[in-house]
Amino acid sequence: MKKFKLAIIGTDSLRSKEIQSILGQERIPVEEVDFFDPDVKEEYSKLTQFQGKAKVVHHLESDSLHEADLVFLAADKEVNREVGTLAKKKKFQAIDLSETFNAEEEIPVVVAGVNDGIILKKRPPLIANPHPVTVILSPLFHSVIQKFGLLKAVAFILQPASAFENAGIGELIDQSLALLNSSTMSKKVFREQVAFNLLSHTEKPEKDGFSPAEKQIVKEIKRVLGDDEFPLSLSLIQAPVFHTYSIMTFLETKKKTSLQGLKDLFKESAFFKLYPPSISCPVSSVSVAGKKKICIGQIKKEESFPSSFWIWTVADNLTRGSALNAFEIAKKIISAA
């Protein structure tokens, strides 16, 4: 089997650090992993750690990637777009981790285990790693559709501060400390207080009340499922937590099933970890942060509506919702070479 040469563009973003961690833990046939940052001006002026060893972060130039087979785009969107354009010219294959190309119809949005067959069928030079919510909800919907069908789905989503990278985490910390110390509060990332609070939106809603991010996620999920008519509505709420998306989803299945039927379905899938009913709450942002599975806690059967359920799902947005999906896409590309 061919040993791939990998490259990671951008080393400081949360998603970059997570994909570095995953690549360091998991074993795939890789000859070399190189690191590049556009802000590095002098060779050996910046180092990173990979598999316990120091690695030089190189300056990014137009011909830096001529020997790379597969490139992870984890820098800012301007840099990702520049490098991704080279991939589209078939210089190499690239996986965008920063949602730079997700709105472009010709760039496939891929969730491993759901629509990753397109990787082998079309061999696209550039692949978009979806929004973490898409990575979390698409396998859930796909599993249910395959077994029971779905009439509709509605999702209420609690978004973490890390959705805004280090800046979001830093502002949540600063606001929390400011409130506890009765000092001035920073509001650069979030326009309102997010510490000890919930925000109905973090960007200007459109005329129908939904934000561009909410609409983009719905569009992505429909693309991944291959069903433009899939009846889905969702709402993002900004929560005062650092990591993980927590999602309460309402499903109405086409075929009748029971609580046990859904539980058995999730038990059979490698993507999910189902927790038994408990008086405590074993599936929460605190307990799930850093975990690799999509964790399912409480499932409720709605007696007022036939074949309707509420499902509580939590997953780490940086691990399962980003880096692991990108890694599984890369593994499929490498195994097919």
C-alpha cells in the first residue's frame, strides 16, 4: 500500500490541534506529516509537537505542497480558499476543516459512514468537512431513515463557545471572571453577555427569523442525506459551555416502533454510545467533552403523537464533530489508493 504524505495548513486553530492529536493517536500508512503556516517568516522560528516529537512549522508558499498527497485545511478561510483552489486544479487532494467551501454545490460535503461513497465514486480533489451539527445529526437521521423512515425532524441545539475557536472560549472565560469580580465585561465575539446566560442568536437573523448558519446546516444535512425534500427544522441557541453540541431532537418515524426499537438501532451502530436510563444525567457537556462517540442519553416516546420521539444527543464538536470525521474521510482516501 502506498504511504501518503500529509500536510496540515494552520497549526494554532482548535480544529488543527484536534486533527494533529487524532493523527498522532491513530495508525494509518503515512510516510510523513508536514506543517505549514502563512505567518511563519523564517525557517525554524516556529515548532509544534507531533507524536511526542518536535516538528518544524514551515512557511507556506505557492509550491510548498507539490509533494503532498493529502492536505488538511485548518487555517483561516482566506488561506484555506487559496490552498483549496490549488486542490481544485488537481495538484493534490484536500479536506477543508473550516467550512470554507461548504456552500459551494460542486464541492462535496461528506459525513463518514453516511455519504462517503462519493469519495471512491468521484474522487473529488477537494472535500468539505461539514458543520459539527451536520456531522452529529446526519448519522442519527440516516440510521433512523434506513430502518424506520422519517416523516419529519426538529432539533433544538445548544452551541458551545468553541464554535468561535479560541476567541469564543477566551471571551466566555473573561466574561465569567468579570461577573464574579464585578469588573468590566468584554463583548467582542458575542454581542451580549453569554456567561451564565443563553442567547437566541449570535448573528443577524434573516426575514424569516432564521440565521444564515441555521439555514446552512439544514442545507448541508439534506445534501449529505441526498434528499432536498427532507422535512427538517432546527434552531441554534448559544450556551455558556466551552465544548460539545447538546441537541434535543424530535423525530416522527414512518414505521411504528418502540423505545426499545430505537435503542436497539443505536446500539448496533459504531457511531453511537447509548446510555441506559438513569436518575442522573450521564450524557452532558461535562461528561462527553473529548469523547469520540455521538452519545445518546434520554429517549422519550411521545404518546400524544404516533411514532414520535425526543432524543437527547451530545457530541464533542472538535473531536467527533470535526477531526474524527476528517480523519475517517482521509482513511478512506488512503485505503483506496
